[in-house]
Amino acid sequence: MLLVCRFRVSDPETFTSRAEQALALLTAQPGCRRGTLARSTDEDDRWVLTVEFDSVVAYRRAMSPFPVREHVIPLLSEALTDEPAMYEPTLTSADGQVETHTSVLAEDAFTVRLGEAAGPSTPRRWPPSP
């Protein structure tokens, strides 16, 4: 699983210090593979934090320890919220070889939204039909 949090930053020094602590805490957790903080080359106030986890379970467990809840969660709560933050890898590549990953999402994922506990009024299909 891939966590992608985008930020608009007015104080880069303070932000990078907080992000460094967050990355150290997260990457010390079992199931956390790696993390990266990157700054936009187009807009100087835009930053992105990406963290890769073995699974959704690893992500959830990584967010549980008190130091993470104390330091990481407040930082992540400042991320821009106009896009989703968690992504499931579909294809990965290294050394010219592409690997396809099987989805771990439930078969009915994307068919029921908030407020549709009994099911959507119009069934949705994923992936969309061509």
C-alpha cells in the first residue's frame, strides 16, 4: 500500500523537521518499506510525503503506537484533502521487469459509498466497461 500526502508548506524548515521525525517513526514500524519527502520543482510551497507499506494491515498497525499518534497523525492531518491518500499498487517495476499485483480489495469495493449501506441505487462496475 502506498500513502501519498500532499502539503502546502509556508515554513519549510519546520515542516521538514516534522516530516523527518514522522518518517523515522513510520519506517521503524514492521511492514513499512520506505518513505520519501519530496518538494515540487514547479511550486515552491508544494511538498509530497510518500510511505510504502507491505499491506493495509501493516499501515494500520504502523499508525497505532503512541509516538506515531503523537507526532505523525498531526502532520498527516495537515495534508491537502482534495484527493485520496492511500493507493494500492497495480504495477511495479525494477531493473526493466514489470510485476503485476493482484488486488487485495474486496470484490464489492467501489460499489457502496457512504450513506448507501443497503447498496448503491445504481450499481457501479470496476473496472469500468470499455
